[in-house]
Amino acid sequence: MREAESPLRVIAIGAHPDDCEFYFGGTAAKLAAQGHQVKFVSVTNGDAGHHRLAGLELAARRKSETEEAARRLGIAAWEVLDHHDGLLVADLATRLQIIRCLRQWQADIVLTHRFNDYHPDHRYTSQLVQDSAYLVLVPNICPEVPVLRRNPVYLYFEDDFQKPAPFTPDVVVAIDDVWSRKIDALDAHASQFYEWLPWVDWNGETVPSAPEERKAWLQTKVCRPPSPAVRRKLVERYGAECAERIRYAEAFELCEYGRRPTAAELDQLLPR
């Protein structure tokens, strides 16, 4: 068993520079505040996700936004890999890159997307991370980087997709106390939440210009109440009276691969 006082080493791997903040930002802020080492990785550089900007200019902007978001959350590290947005495939070279990344971070917990997802970059990121779950232990794969001596716990971010199977929460984290920190991190990704998403997904909605008004508007776009399944898990973890007051939560599903902790251990791994 891991030493109780030893900080966890947690790595969240998203397809795009704002994915980790969106799905895991609140929990990451809580882990970091407790002294755990959290790293965000974006597998693509985000160089296609905009209606006016593209290429190197957009990639540079998104990298800068990622750095600022990490600073606002207080996490230990971040990295943007140099794969083109929208063109990611689950090839061997990228699989080895992910394996090296996990070993170098000495990960205890790994988080990523589920495989059934609308975006091919999300799907292939999930595939790449799943493919690492055994190979991080194999010395003859990427022999230049020492293997992990214990398989990490692999968790999936929450999503709404139903086929072939809906998301099933195994552990939930109330984030009311760090909700403003999460919004601050998303606010750092201005190219996405104030420019690209309003154009592509939010019907060209007008974004307020004043900073605090923009953040208030952003909350209305990204806030969603816990699903019935997540609400049931909140009751299990926090008790009915406390759960009734919880407005914001992040939920995670245990991957079939990697280490399989008991329910009690999983509860201890993530903050309350």
C-alpha cells in the first residue's frame, strides 16, 4: 500500500488544451491544495479549434492559455504534445509517447476520456491511454524509461453518451468550494469559451465584454446539475443531508484496465 503521508502523483490526459480543466478542474484544484502532484497533458496542440485563427498562431495561444489555467488551479505541471487538432490517430509512436509520459510522472492515478465520444480526438486519446495500462509495466517497451512497479488506477471523465454504454460513476467529488477556481481556469481558455464555442456550438451567442460579466455568463454555459446517477453517489459519499446542498460535482468511472482498487480505497484516493 502507498504510504498514507506520501503525495499522490496524478495525471489527467485530455485530447485538447481545455479538456482536463473542463472535466477535472475542480478535483485537481482540491488535490493540489492537499499537496498532491497533479499534471495536465493535452495530446493535441489545439491548432484547428477556432473559426478565425489556425496553425502555429492558434497553437501558441492555446499553449499560453493552458499555462495560465494551470497557474490558476495551482497544479504542479502541464504539457501540450505536438499533435494536430482533429488529426489524432492511435498509432504506435503516440502510444509509446503516452507510456513514457506516465512513467516519467510516476503516475498513481491516470484520468482520460471514455472511448465512446463524439470527437475522434477524444476517442483516440482514450484508446492511447487504455493501451498504456499494461505496457507501463513491461521493461522491454520503452526500455530507456524505467517501468512503473505498480499499475496506476485509471479513471474516465464523465460524459453524456449512451451507446454502447452510459457513463457509470464510481466516485464523485463535490466541488462547490472550488467552483470559482474551476471557472477561473476555464476563463483562461478565452479562445475556446469566449470565441470558438459560442461560434460553433452556442448559436453565435454574444459574449459579455467585462471580465466579471463574462465569467458569470460562462457559468451559465458550463454548469449542469448532477445527473441522477451522480446524485445517488453524492448521497453515498457525503450523506443525504450534505448531498442535498451540493450544486457542483465531478464524477469518474473506474476503467476496466489498470489497477482495480476497492471501493474504500477509491474513496480515499480522491478528495472530499
